[in-house]
Amino acid sequence: MPRQASSSIQLTPRKFPGAPFIAALPRWVGYTMPVLITALALLSSGCKKTEATPTPEVYVQAAKPEQGSISEQITADATLAPLAQAAISPKVTAPVRKFLVQRGAHVKAGQLLATLENSDLAAAALDNKGAYTSAQANYETATKSTVPEEYTKANLDLIQTQGALTLAKSIVTARTELFTQGAIPGRDLDTAKASLLQAQAAYDIAKQHFDAVKAVGNQASLRSAQGTLTSAQGKYLGAEAQLSYTEIRSPIDGVVTDRPLFNGETAAAGNPVITVMDTSALIAKLHIAQMQAQQLTLGAAATIKVPGLPDPVPAKVSLISPALDPGSTTVEVWLRVENPKATLKAGTPVRATITGRTEPNATLIPVEAIQTVAAGSADGTPGSKFVMTIAPDGTAHKHPVTLGIVTPDSVQVLSGITVNDMVITIGAYSLEDNTKVKIGTPPDEKSDTAKPAAGKDADDK
């Protein structure tokens, strides 16, 4: 009989635990291999422990609010200006004869700084002085000689005509008696009467002239003489003023900051030839909002930050404008900065800080703890403020707050939290409500800080 071939199962080795043990089994157990493989796979998977997912915990920094004083800090950019400034311009055009000061020189009010060529103006002033002197002499003549002489002559004429009139009247009276007695002819009486009429007319004319000289002629002559004198005096003073314009004097105490011309160059009328600034104190002019300006008072403390100086420079509010700037609807405020050593320079841009209203007993938290509701968020009105606090069970919760005075370091909380709340100061950004938090530093950060620098391990070993 033909020999029947024996049947056997060919297995392909698989990679799983226990494969060497299976390969060493006798051939006769080959038919049980699928069952054993399944059992071993189940046994292998059953030996692994199921790891529980830990609850996430966020590390944060937190602190309780404090009670303290806080002052509003109003900041704005400004430029330092001199306390007083004079850009001195001549009123006449003439070459510069001589400068008596240089840039940086300290000068006093009234001090002569420069002179201009003035020979022609000096000659004109001298000519007008002569005319003025002549007018003075004529006025004295008119007041002391001419006017009294005219008055005296008119008075004498009046006395003479009055005497002639009296004589003519007496003659007429005497001849009238004689004519009545028939002692003289009638023509003698007529002649006497005609002389009386002439004497009366002469007296009337002299009386009118005397009255006119007394009432009108004297005053008119005085006014005419006075007018001539005043005109001559005005011309003389004008010439002297023109001459004085060639002397450039300082109107203020200060320092010469600009002198654009040199000796011999022509100074044009209206163009500054010397600029003097009073820098013993400087003014920082800044513009702030109306609501902020309402909290300020004259003399309020302030500081300015000057480029190049490590420490802020103290200042005081010296002026608060009573009206708004029409262009920006802001209020102009001046800060006075004392500058006795001339350390500060006019024209320097500075950053000014003014101390406004002060709250002596305010609830304060670090400014880093304040967060703003984003647009589109369901947690509140966009732009409103909130903080994250830690509950006794270690979970974080949002609390809307109302703020008061804000400074670069602290902020005043008017409502929303109490001094007993634990407020998250660092790590609250994007933190969800009810998140489990822990105050402290994450372990990985602690280990990083404890690790030695790279390359030190081998050397230390």
C-alpha cells in the first residue's frame, strides 16, 4: 500500500512574549498552537496595571490685598523752557561796532551788550538839541519880555486916552458956562465938543485893545511859545531815541545763549543780534486731560526725568491754565524746576510726573494681578477688569473689580474683593474658573535652578 503522508501544521514565528518557549515545544503539540498564542497574549495584557490620570495643578504666585496710601501719578512729555527769554533786536539797521559779551556770559538787566555805528544819528541828535535850546530861549523871551511889554503898552495907551477924555470933558463944561455968559463965541464951544468926541473914541479903542491883550493876547502868545518849544523838544527826544537804539542792552538777568553776528557785520532792524535766557529756573510745559487737571493744586509736587541724569529732578506746579486748549481740549500745566547750577538745559525733552490726588487708606494689589475681559468673552463686558482669587479648597475663581487710582506698581480696588481674599498675582493669565492651583514654584523649575552648569559634572567627578 502506498504510504500516506502524515499531516502537520507549519507555524510562522511571531514576536510576542514567550516565543522561544513555543518554538521548543514538541511537534505533536503543534495543533494546539493557536490556542496557546491567544492565551499567552491575554495573559501578557492582563499583567499591565492601568495608570490613573492625575488631576492637573497650576502653580501660581498670590498675595492678600494691603491697606495703604496711594497717590495718582500723572505723566506726560514736556520740553524745558527758560524762566524768561529776550531775543534782542535793534530798531535801526547799522553795522555792529563792537560786541561786549560772548555766548555763555552771565549778564545783568541794563548791561550794555553791543554797540552799532551811530555817527549820523549822533549828528542828527546834536542838531535837534540846538533847535531845542533855541526854542527854550524864545519861550523865555515870550514869557518874560514880549508878553509883559505888550500888556504894559496897552495899559499905558488906555491911561493916556482916559486922561485926554477927562480933559476934554472939563473943557466942554467950562466953555459951556462961558458961552452962557456970552464970554466966548459959539464956535469955541463947538470946537471943545468935537475934541471931546475924539477923546472918547480914542479911549474906547484903547480900552478894547487893553481888554483883548489882557484876556486873549497874553494866553495866545504863551501857547504859541509853548507849542514851539514842545515841537523842538519832541524832535530832540526822537533823535536821542534813535541814537540810543544803537546801544544793545539786556532787559533781564540771564545768560547769553546766541550771538549770530560778528563785529563789522550789519545788524538788520527787527532781527535778533543777541539772545539772553534766564535759566536760574526752567519751566516744563505739558498738557494733561481736564479730569486730571481738576485734581491738581498750585505747588503740587512733581518730578521730571531728564535724559542723562540717573535720578528724577524735583519740581512744583507753578501754573494751571484757566482755559482749555481749543485744539486738543487739554489743560496746559507748568512745572517750575530750580536750576541754580545750570545743570539742566533749555530745550531738553523730559518725562514729567505729577503727584495728583492721594487716598490714605486704600485697598491695594499689584498691578500685575489685574486682567481685562477680552472682546467676545462671555465672562463680562469687554474692557471690564477682574482678578483671580484662590478659594479655601485651592481652586481659582474670577472676581470682577472696580478700580481707582492706578500707578506703575499698585492699583486701588474700590469693590470686588476684600483684604481677606488671596489674589493671584502671577500665573492667572488664561486661567479657567475652578482650576486647581497651588502657590509656589513648579518642581521642574526648582530642579532646573538646582542643576549645575553644562560641563561641570565631568569636572566635578
